[in-house]
Amino acid sequence: MPSSNSRCNKSLSDHHVTLAAPFFAREYPVVTYSFRPAYTFPVWQPVAAVRPAMSAPWWQWVASTDSLTARLIKAGGERPFRVRLLHQGVGMPWKDEAQALNIGHRRYAWLREVALCVDESPWVVARSVAPLTQLQGQHLDRLGERSLGSWLFQQPDLVRGPLEASACAPRFAYPACNNAQSLWGRRSVFQHGGLSLLVQEYFLTNMADDLRLPSR
Ligand SMILES: C=C(O[C@@H]1C=C(C(=O)O)C=C[C@H]1O)C(=O)O
């Protein structure tokens, strides 16, 4: 999959912003949805269709179906793992997100954006979306900086939908995430107790550098 895919928001080579201190400079910003940049939609493809463009080490990460949190903790070894909550609240899903959840894209949804950090370095940024009408009793807003995955993977009735992958850049409410240097993105819908939760995860160059993974 070429990085210059014209249907993507930006080619990966456009990204020169690093995710050091400035990424976290503003914690928990107030995000309004009055301004929506003219992004085009990312191209999501079944993960198997993207495999030819992906190195074997990246395939191990992108196509894995168990908890990414658990994998990151293991890969980080002695280094501390942390979920950083960047944005959480009610907002409009993007059109492709609404389609993935089978809801109208002008319906408000619950949004959560985090950075999954090893040694304070963001390795993955994730944006999760759930229909507001399905949230009763789930108390997802109480998760705070505990990992959504740690909670999800404890649910005995959890079903994970097919994984899709993309080389497009993230589109988050938290502005710095849109400049994040992402190598691969993936998404899937989790089902649990009447709740559908779309989880989108973008693997960043920080992770590739720290784990000496190839550039694609
Ligand atoms: C879905 C998982 O949860 C991770 C934790 C998230 C969070 O806390 O918001 C979001 C995406 C994930 O990468 C997982 O561990 O597999």
C-alpha cells in the first residue's frame, strides 16, 4: 500500500512532527467540533489485503487479535507502560467510523482518544468510538487511564470483528495526534453485552525505532 495514497488525508512523508514533549503539552484540551478539517476518508482494507505491503514483523503486530495492551507491556519489558488519556467525551464520529458501527454519521457518539506509552514515549495512539445509545451501564467514562483493552478482554462474551488496516494518517479530536508519525493503522469492532465499540489503533514511528522494526 503506497504511503502517497491520494485518498488518504496526508501522505506519511508529510509528517515531520515528533511526539516528544509538545505532544502532551496540553493535557485534556477542550475540543469543540465546530471546525472540522476537510479530511478525506482513510482507506481501510481487510488486513490480509494489506499483507503484501507489510513486513513480517509488522504483520505480527497489525494482524494480532489478542490484547494490544498486553503485547505492548510485554514488548516494553522493564520499561513502564502507561495509557495517557488525551480526549474523552461526546462528539460526532467520522463518516467511515459511523459506517463501521452501522449508525448515522450525524449521530453523536462516545469518543475516547489515548496514547499507549512505553517509558512515556507514545508507541500507539488509539481512538475508540461507541454509539451513545449502547452505553447504558457500561461506565466506560470511569476507565480513566486504565486500559480499555484490559477491561474488554476480561469480558467473557467479547467478540472481535474482522481487522482492517490502513496506511493513512490518524484523524483525532486531539490535534497533535493528526501530526503523529504513524506507520500502520488498524481497526476492528468489538461486541460485548449489546455494545459495539470501534477501536482504531495507529502504530507510531517511536515504536518502530524502539523495537527496531522496519519502516513498513
Ligand atoms: C483494545 C485494546 O485496548 C487498548 C487500550 C485503549 C484505551 O485504553 O483506550 C485503546 C485501544 C487499545 O489499543 C487492547 O489492548 O487490545
